[in-house]
Amino acid sequence: MTEPTQQPQPITTVVPDAARRRLRLAQGVLLLFHVTGFLGLGFAQDKSFYLQFVPLNLLLTAGLLVAFQPRRDATFWSFAVVTVLVGFFVEVAGIQTGAIFGQYEYGPTLGLQWLGVPLIIGLNWFMLTYMGGVLANYLRLPGFLKAVVAALLLVGMDLCIEPVAIQYGFWSWRYNIIPLQNFKGWFAVALILQVYFNRMEISKRNPLVPFVYLLQLLFFFGLSMLF
């Protein structure tokens, strides 16, 4: 007697469920870090305890974003390395000349420095460039317009970061005035990096990006409202 053909177990629902659980776990970890940081920086008497974790928070956020990148091939890593290096050395040029963003200098909060710039700043440029590019690619626009939208998203983030950065010693401006040149410089550098991002043959979808961008926007905007 012929045995009935066994039907394979469906796996199409298992993978999305597992991916969804990983996404929720990553979101929960990031939310915990940001809420703790917000409460500590906003209301604690000794803010220095929380400031020491700023570089760790950046490393954790960047690491989780990369973990949810669908295809991490050589092209993606080359984009990451180039963006980190360009972001870092643009900041070096900015510090040394004042011609890009204006006259500013970094404080001790962001950790180890080289040539007057925290090493983690290059990673921050990569993270913001990547998030802006991914968000803009959800829109049905020509490539250059996507780059413009993404650059504007980065400038919008910088608008929220600046008051917090000054308050907590990330960096400081000459005469304590944020020049308009800073935002022009941010837009110009971001636009160049976004054009580069759009030309790279990498996956431009990441389920964690919208959450991280909104979380950071609310984090910095919320802190700026407390001053």
C-alpha cells in the first residue's frame, strides 16, 4: 500500500515571525537606552554618569542598524567605510579651517579624539547618511530628489541635536552662536553623501530605520525643550 505523500511543513510564516521578534527586541533595547538617557540627562543631578554612555549608545544603534541591513556584501561595507572616512575628515577640515560649518570645537563627551575630532563622529555620519537614504527611498521620486529629501532629513536632525550638543559638551561654537553656515554645510555634505548612497548597488530597505530616526528625533527634541 502506497503511503500518502507527506506535505512539507510551511516555513513562510515562521521566518517573518522570527524577524518580527528580533525587530521588537532591537526596538525595545534602543527604547530602553534612549528613555534612560533622556531621564538621566533631563532630570538627574549628576548628568556626567549618563554622558559617559553616549559613545556606547551610538555604537549600539549603528550596530543594530547594520544587523538589520538585508544584504551586507562588499559593496555595502565599502559604502560604510567611505562614508565613515568622508564624514570624519570633513569634520577635521571643518575644525581646522572653519570654512565648512563655522568656528567650533569638540568637547570630551564623544570620547577619544584624533586631529581634534572624536573618532566616533565618522560612524555618526555613516549612521545618519544611511538612515536618511533609506527613508528617502521609500518615496517614489527621482534619484536626485531623493538625495535632496534625505539631506533635508539630516539637517532636520541636526536642528534638534544642536541645542543638546552644546548643553552637554558634545561641541561648542565660537561666541555660543550656531551659524547659518553650519546648516548650509550639513546640507551640502549630506547631499553629496546621499548622491553616493543612491548610486551604490545595495539594499535600501531596513525595517529598523524609521523607528531609530523617529526615536532620535524625539530624544533630542525632547531634551532641547527642557532647557
